[in-house]
Amino acid sequence: MKLKVEIALAVCCALTLTQCATFRQNELQSWKKSKESWNSSYSGQVKQGVSDAPAREGKQPAAPAKKPAGQKRPPKDAPPATSTHQPAQRADALLAGIISEEMWDELFPNRLGRKAGSDRSDFYSFAALVEASTHFPRFLHDGNEAQRRQELSAFLAHLSQETGGFRYLEQITVTRSYSVANKEYPPVDGKEYHGRGPIQLSYNYNYGQFSKAYFGDKNVLLNNPELLATDSVVSFGSAIWFWMTGQPPKPSCHDVMTGGWQAGDMDVDANRLPGFGLTLNIINASQCGKASEHAQKRYDLYDRYCKYFGTPKGDNCECVDQLPYGKKSL
């Protein structure tokens, strides 16, 4: 009798594992059927710049203030002052075992400089992403397994939209220097701080803050903002830094996606709840509080990446009914 029970249990477990594998396979097949049309939407002549969104503005640093209601301030990362090469075999550990170089090549086959005959190097390489992530040890390492996969899906959705599938490097149309008065991070004469890199970092105060966090010296990028368009590791680092860094009253996108932030009363009233929609509100609030074609592209990309990485999308995936920060009504 005991043997029969053990056999029955073994059969049930085998069936369950088979069903899980079949579900995962079906999700991948569904994604791969749309891969050609997806990649073709990012095909064509490589250009510098972005096509749909204003450059990432962030918020000018202000004097220390009381902690906003609902905001959980995460412990600060302590990045090294200079870049340190990391062996390729550490990639799985560094990126939480979610994505590999093979998967990166499959997702972004037309990225800048990868095609044969290109006069550019593979700027947005997987190795550059891995090395940049070493400066931010909490990236993809907080929350549960599903939350970590959702975080990567959200991160890639925004970067894909900003760069056209990692084909663009700098802002397409630059009509000003993006230099503003700031005592802590003053602009340097003759330098421009327009959108550069995967997140299209903009303005001297953002360049200065990132430079201080990454190099330990605010003046490195204030004096050399072009580095975001010439050093692929630093460029990826700017995107991860922006993703990991809260700018009160805005929480960090990282905390929003991994459970490190809870909505306060004002956020609840504004319908700003944890989920992918809030990350768009943080990055580009102009696309929230209304139906937006550009926002829809980001929603679609997030959906595709979640399917690819085998994770549910979670709640609050859109920001059409969210009040943007700084506004009192929709």
C-alpha cells in the first residue's frame, strides 16, 4: 500500500512539472512568433538619439527635507570610484541568473554597432551591462524571484523605448545645452548636457549627481559629459543609477518594482500605486494621466519582456489614470 502511494505521488509530481514546462514553452513560442515583427520595428538606419520622449530631466537636488509619507529610503549603494572589469563567468550571479548573453543577443539583434560592417563597436554589449551592474549590487537582487524578473522587464522596456532597441545613442534634436543654474552641480562653459545613453540622462545636475556616485567626483562628467556616449560601461551605469536612485517625492523605480516602497496617502489619492505604470510616471510623467501612444509602446514592451522571462506582469501596469507628480488634477 505504501509503495502504491509513493508511486502515485511521483506520478503527480511528474505531471505538475510537465505542465509547468509546457506553460513556459507556450509563453516562449508566443513571444518568438512576434519576434520578427518586434525586431523589424527597430530595424533600419542607425541614428543617434531618441524618437519619442523628452530627455530625462530628473529633479534638481534640494536641501535635505523630511522623509515624505510612504517613502522608504533604501540604504545607499557604495559603488567603487573607478570601473573594475568583472570576469564573464560572474554574469549569472551579477544579473541574478535571469538573462544571459545569448538571450541579450536574441532580444536586441540590431543594437548599435553589432551588425557586420558597422563602423561602430558593439556599444550596448552584454559585457558592458554586466560590468556596469557591479557598481550597484542591489540591482536585480532585491525582492522575490517574480519581482526581480519584473524589474528587469520594466528596466528593459524603458531603455528599449528610449533607444529604439538599443540603436540610438544621443538625443536626436538638440536645441539647447540643458545647462541650468545649480550651486552644487554647476554647468561648465561650452559643455552640453543633452540626453545620452540608455536612459537619455540630461541636465548638469543629473550628470553631476551620477558622476559623484559613480566616480566619487562630480566634476568628471560635468567636465566630460561626452563620456556617456563614448564609454559603454559608464553609459549603462548612468541608466542603472537613475533606476536605483529616488528623487523625493519620487521613489526609485527599483523600489517600486521590488516592494521597497509603499504608497502614502497622497500617492493613494493620486492613484500612484506600485507597478510598471508608476515607473513611467517617474521617468516620463508627461505620458501619464491620459491615453498616450508612446506610453502604450512601453506597456507593450513590458508585456513582451514579462512573457519572455516567464513572469506575470503584476498590478498597476499603466499610468493612464495616475496623477503625475507636481500636478494637482488630471
